[in-house]
Amino acid sequence: MAETRANPPLGGVDLHLEDLHLDRAGGRVRAALERALREAVQTGRLRPGLRLPASRTLAADLGIARNTVAEAYAQLVAEGWLAARQGSGTRVADRPASPDRVGRTDRPTGAAGDRSGPGPAARAFRYDLRPGQPDLASFPRTGWLAAARKALGAAPADAFGYGDPCGRPELRAALAGYLARARGVRAEPERVIMCTGFTQALALTCRVLADRGATTLAVESYGHQLHRDIAATQGLRPVPVPVDGGGADVAAFGRAGAALLTPAHQFPLGVTLAAERRTAAVRWAARTGGLLVEDDYDGEFRYDRHAVGALQALAPEHVVYAGTASKTLAPGVHLAWLVVPADLVGPYTAAKRLLDRHSSTTDQLTLAEFLTSGAYDRHVRRSRLAYRRRRDRLVAALARAVPAATVTGISAGLQAVVTLPPGRTELSVAAAAASRGLALDALSTYQADGAPAPEAPPSVVIGYATPPTHAYTTALARLTATLT
Ligand SMILES: Cc1ncc(COP(=O)(O)O)c(C=O)c1O
């Protein structure tokens, strides 16, 4: 139960108790405190250089354990929001992480929210092993420019006017073909809806669901806080369901209006939704009328086994399929696509028109050309190879230097979960990494509030795609030094 109290500013700092929605019952006071402090720094209420109350003082003001405050401070120091110096206490960092990082690490949100994404945040660290972004240095600039030149040169003048909310017809057709071929999606161009990133795709989906009367969204107990926040903002209460070696526990969906899943490669744990759970999920959807939302954020990057096809192929009338260019190309492209059941095309079109009329036409034309010319496939193939090598190097380095650590979730994607050697805590590892200029995310920062047991063992999530090639060797060396 959220507990709030109106009070004067804490310790002379412009931070009020009513800002801290401390969920004592859930035993997640530390996470709530971290989030409140992070937001206060992000929004500028706590200015760079400002000295925070001593942990003892803040703990007394809040009526919580001093250790809880100390651990929250340590985590925020590790993330770069706060700075601690012997003798001078804890201050707001001079160059705190950027607001957009909240999508990703902020319980994460992917302060990737995903990492939501490194801007200034990444610069606070020399080496970034947080998940959420591909190697931005490998963005195919030349091919993208060539595609833009060709597509924009050939486009009729009316292409530059206001467009169809669902997207450009060239791109919807190109994507329908690509998704059928590469991901096994049952896609007709008329069912493809273009969005500005999965973030918008999810917001639209929640809007459509809420309009149909849904009030809850089952979410995997580990995932992006940003995604849970988006659902809540659109009026859907996120209900965490357990995730085990077979993926999300479909039996726990209950009477949720919809379920948000990462079936090909659970984020961040990396497991695949088991075949029997896929069938069970489809049965659940057919029985309850609930919708399955398939976040296929990294489906192209599978290394060890044959590609795991899209869940959508099993039941196109019960699944909303979502893909994004954020991993295959870059988040800056800011394009994502949905393939929706036929009866939802109308509601999605209306919701998208209300939201922003349509996504950028010039970018859509460019992506359409990039796809049809084969440049997209070539780029994905090259990237898959490069990321596979990085993954292998990560696994080999850890096996050599930290044999007590186990690496999981590596058959696909751009992130791995590294279970810590006995005796190490996520906080101590994150802080030790930060002192080496290395950014990484503790697994617990991805856990949903009120998530059901069992909790995963202490682990860190390593995004091995993020550092540029020249920095990868040192990033790995700093990681192994941190863990030994
Ligand atoms: C689980 C998950 N879904 C989706 C996305 C892509 O989101 P967007 O398209 O908004 O960049 C990411 C990127 O980090 C992700 O980790």
C-alpha cells in the first residue's frame, strides 16, 4: 500500500515525503526511495552539487532503516546520479545522468529505458555495459544515406504532405514481406501500423485496450519500468507474473485484459517462451478475450539455435506483434511497427491519428528503400556475426577470470545475465564497477514492484552490444576485474 506523508523538506533539501511513495508492505522501500531521488535529480529539483542529508538523518525522517538509505545512495552513485566523497557526504553529481536514462536504469526503465539510453549518462562512465542499445558506431550511415537519397528522390510530391496514420504504403508492404520471411509473422500490409518506437506502440496498444474496457495488463516480473509506467499512464494496472526457465507463467494471467510478453528472448532474463506455454497463452487469449502483446525487440539476433518464430503466427487474431528498428539499426531511427488483428486496425488508426497524426514520412520512405534493397538484411547479418563474437568473448573472459559466475540468456539478443560469485551483492558490484568507470545494471532494477517469488539470484545484466568496438576489450577487462 502506498504510504505518503506531507512534511517539510527533508534535511534542508527540497525533497518532500509526499514525493516518496514508499511501498513498505511490498518490502521495496529502497527501490521507491531510489526512484524518488532519481526523479528529483532528473527534474532538477535536486541541483548538481547539492548535498543530501546524511543517511542517518534521512532514515530518521522517513522512519526507515539507515541501511536502506545508504544502499539507495550507493545505487544512485553507481548509476551516476549522485557522487560520494569521503568526508563530504553525498551530493548530486555534477553531470547527473540524463532524463532519458530513466527509461532504462531507473528500475530501469531502462534508465534504457530503456536505457532507455545513454546520453550524458553514458559519458559519466567511460565504459557502458548496460543493455538497451546496439553498437551505435556501426549504424550503416552510407547505406542509410543512399536509401534516403533514392527514396526521397523518387517520392511523389504528395508523399511530403500529411499521411496515413498507419504509415506509408511502401513501408507497410516491405515490412509485411520482411516479417513473414524473417520472423514467420502472418502479416498483411493493411494490418501494419507504423509507430515512433515500441514506446509509442505500447502506449497506443494500452490506449486501445483501455478503450475496450481492459483495466489490467499482465507483465513479466522482470522488464522495463518504462513499459510498466506507460501501461499505468494509459489506465492499465500492470500485474507482474513470474518468469522461470520456460518464460512467463501463462497460468498466472488470470483475468488480465492483456499480457505483454517477450517470447523470443525474455527481457532481461533471456529465456524463450516454451512451446507449451505458447499454446497455453493462445488458449488463454481465445478463452478470455484477452490480447497477447508480443514485444519482438531482438528477434533477429539469435545465435545458437534456429530462429524462434513469432508467437503471432499461432493466432494472428489474438496477438499484437511489435517490432522495432532500435536494436537492428539504432534507437535514433525511432521507428517501430505493429501487426494487429484485423478488427483492431480501425481503433489503432484512430488512436494513432489522435496521438501524432502519423510518423515521419521521410524516415519511413528511407526504411522502405533500405528494406527492399536488401541493405537491412545485410546489416542484420553483419551485426549478428559481430554481436555473436562479442558474446563469445564475454563468455570466454568470464569463464577464465570468474569461473564462479554463470552466464545465462545468451542464445539470442544483445544482453546476458551474469550471476554473481558467492558473497557478492548487486549493489557492491555496481558500485565497484562505477569506481572503474564501468556502467552496468543490477538485475533487481528490472524487477516489477510486487513481483511474485521466486526472485532471481543476485546478478547483473550485461549489454555487450553497447561499447564501440575499440572499447570492448577494456570494458570486458574492467568487468572481470570487478567480479573477481
Ligand atoms: C524489451 C524491449 N522492448 C522494446 C525495446 C525497444 O523500444 P523502442 O522501440 O521504444 O526503442 C527495447 C529497447 O531497449 C527493449 O529492451
